[in-house]
Amino acid sequence: MALRPVQVNIKAVDHRAVGRFWAEALGWSACRPGATTYVGPDGGFVWPDPVVVGINTVPVPEPKPDAKNRVHLDLATTSAAHQAELVARLEALGAARVDVGQGDVPWTVLADPEGNEFCVLEPRDVYRDTGPIAAVVVDCADPRAMARFWGAAIDWTVREVTDASAVLRSARDAGPYLEFLRVPGGQAGPGRVHLDLLPYPGDDKEAEVARLRALGAADLDLGQGDVPWTCLVDPEGHEFCVLALS
């Protein structure tokens, strides 16, 4: 049994506008298969995509609070010129530069039109084959503990673990990385960005959820009511959902 990350879930007051932003930012397409906006590669709606981790923007009534999200995206670039061009294009689309205490760094920190932070990285060889999303990055207190939980929770391979960070990637060496970075301070209240996981065909969702609970996950009640997905938190309180196979 195993689970695979299939999308980054972003809550938004105007999910259509935020979905359009991310589609244009990544050079992908936005579609609305239901009450949300899904962003994935061009070429027609495919879900789940066999390689990339898509983006699903979900409508909520409340605007983002001032607190920094614990989960964000890093975008890949291929040259200094590409990085500068991408930052300029994103700002023209409605992104804004933000200060999250990063200091003097070679990457640029931006926020999407509803304030969700993300980074445009300087060129790095490690991300040369990821596609536009280099990594899904998660702030945490203990990267080693996160590597143990997430390495067992999903079918991605743990590539590197130190006291400062833990790095996972699909065993197929495709798509973005999942990175846990040691960052002081916790989070109060539910976040605006989280991962959605999906079982493989033939696997039992409830058995997968039970397995995650045994690994240290806990149930999360957001007032979601009777829905086909299950909301959980990992041992450090990062929210995630296990979706049902349609």
C-alpha cells in the first residue's frame, strides 16, 4: 500500500482568479472540474497527472491571515535572465514582493494575489528536470522526524536528511521535490496551503488512513462534514488530505 502526492491545495477567496494566476505563472492550463479550479499541464485535463503535482484552488470565505504559510512552492529557473524575466512577468500578473525575513538571498520571495508566499529560485542544477515547480517546501521543527513520517506515508524516496532539512522525490526521478526545512516557530490555526494524497487503484482508502494514523497522523475537523476525503495532520500539525479514488 502507498499514497502519492497529486496536488497542492490552495485556499482562496477567489479561487478562479488565483487558479488563473498559477496557470499563467507555470505555463499550464486551468480548468474547473467541479467547485474548485485545477491547474495542470497543457494538453487536456488529466487527473491525476502521472508526473507533475498539480495545483487545486479551493474557495473559502476568509482572506489569508497575516501569518506566513508553512507550505510554499519554489519555482525553477534555467538562467539569471530567466529568473529576472519570470519575476517581472509574475509581478505583472499580480504577484507582490514580500519580506519573510529572508535577508540577502539569491532567490526572490513573492506572494500570489491572495498573499500566498512562493519563491522564484536562482538556477540550480538539482532542479533542471523538475518542470516549473522545483519543490513543495514545508517549514518544520524536526526534519528528521518529518522524513520518517513522510517517507513511510507516501511512495516517494527520501533522498537526503540532515538536522536542517529533509528531501524526498518520486522514485521515478520525475516532478518536483518535497522538502522539509527547519524553521523556528510554529503555526496557529489551519494553513492556506497543503498537500492532497491519493491511493493507487486497487488500494483501500480507509486502510491507508488507518496506516497513517498508526504512523502518527491525527484526524482534523475543519467543519468539512460528510465528504469523501479525510483531513489529517502529520506529527507536527501540517494539514493534508487523503482523497478518494473517483
